[in-house]
Amino acid sequence: MSGGRSGRSGFLTGGLVVAWVVGGGVILGGPAGFALVGLGLGLAVVMAMTLLGPLEAVEVERALPDEPVRAGASVDVSLTASSRGSWPWFVLQLEDVEPATWGARNEGRFFLLPHRTVRMTYRLPRVARGVHHFGQVRVCATDPFGFVRHQVLVDIPDELEVWPVPVSAEQARELLPAVRRHAAVGESGETRGVRPHHPGDPSRRIHWPATAKASRLMVRELEKAASAPLRVVVDLPSDPVGRRDRVDQLERAMSQAAGVVDWAMRHHRPVALSVLPGSLPAGREGSLPAGRGQVHYRRLMRLLAECRLPDSPEGLTPCEPAAREALLVRVTGEG
């Protein structure tokens, strides 16, 4: 268990309890007193094993979903504790520290025998959009009555990406008037008709049946295809509203941006993204260049997941696109 920080408590309380039980047995005398003394001595042994045991020999692992999830989903997280030594743990508690600060109940108690493994699973309900960081796990051993505690904090860095839920395809198309107006960029390869040959036309476009019929070179005229890069810009209006309304507006803008990105990916369009520069962790770029493919899609969704409401109004000014040939789609969270 690397990176652990241990602590022990309850020496005085445990000692007083043992002394009280043993002393009571001595005073009582007889079989009942003998049993009480035995109980006190047994309790002392258990407390000593709890306080002096090698808790660092308990290996702890966390299991998160392999893929990012969408906002509003419930996430199951598992903690596994494995005993690598020959020491029994009468009451072993596991707790994920960061989710506990989010209000998620995730504490489990186990009896762990040597060379055995126990597992607990807890649920994070309706996780919010963002990149959620997990860190320490608290491993705590106690006696059955909770008089003494032996605790270790273990660093297990993990993160969970929660992407925004995209708007529907119909809503995404409503955000793309510029794309519909400027869709005729490039060529799709589909024949729209034939026309006379002009200097510079490639020979592979010659339409031989039409050439034979017209007694002059005729070439195929191709349909235009929408292939210009698409840049999505998150641009919140500067109207003075409450922070709660502003947060809701940002979430709607993230969903709109995710819907437009999904539309672009389905139509094999290169897509770039610019977000509010003051809304990202320090050192994080607020723009991604145009690209295609699953790796690029994951980068876009990660950027949308990381975006937070800027603290100052200056942070509401979006990054302007560097590529002037890109078709611009601004999402504002309105509507």
C-alpha cells in the first residue's frame, strides 16, 4: 500500500475499558468473575492486534467505468481490499474520501482474513458534467466495539470523465444555418450531369458515351459536398443574470455544442472547438483545431466536460477561431 499515512487512536480509552472489565472480574470473583477477566484479556489482545497490525499490508484498488459517461447517469464504483499478510482484521472499514465530500455514502465494513479479498460497490447518482478526480481511500481497522482505531490514508489517483448530454439531431440542425447556406464546398464524387470539356478538367471525368453522342469531349459534373471545417464556439451572452441562471445556461450551451459535434462526426465533417478561456484549468488551451475520428471526438468531449463558469465577466469572451475558412457555429445556451 504505497503512499499511505497512518494514525492510531484510542489507546487511553481501550486501556481504561480493559482495566475496568478485568478489575470488575477480579472484584466479582467466582466463575462469573473469571469469565469477565477472560473477556477483558481477550479484548486487550484484539485491541493490541488492531493497533499494532501491519495495516499497510492491505492492498486497496478502485475500479471506475472504463469509458466516459454522460451527465445525469449513475456510476458504480468498486473498492477492493486484499490482505497480503498473515494478520486478521476483525473490523476493516473502507471509505472513498473525495466522494464522501460530494455527499455520496460509500463506507463498507468487513471481517478480513489473511490472504483473502473483500469488495464493496457504491453508486454515485446522477453525476454532473465534469472531470471528477478521485484520490485518497481511508482504510480503518477497529476492534468490534470501536474503542481503538488504526487508520491509513492511501493515495489512488483516478478520474472520471462525464461528458455533456448532446441535444437531439433535430435541435443540432437548427443551430447550423450557416452550414446549410455554405454546404456547397468541395465535391462528393456523385454525378450531377455532363458538360463540355474545359482546359484543366482531369481526364478521369470524361464521360465517353456523352462524348460519342456529342462528337466532342464531355465531362461529368459532380455534386458539391459539405467538407469545409466546422468550428463550434461557446459564447455566453453578457446579459446580467444570476449565477444559478448562468450555470444553467452554460449547461445548455455544453449540450448544444455536443450535439453539433455529434452532427459533424456523423457527416464526416472536420470540426474544431473554442470554449470560454476563463473556464478551464490553468494551462489548458481553450481551442482545439479541426479534426476527425474517434480520438479527436474524445478530445472535444473532454474539453466540453472541463468547461466551468468563469469567475469574471472577462472570461465570457470566447476564443475567436484562427481558421477563417471554417464555418462558424456559435452556441449560447439560449432557446
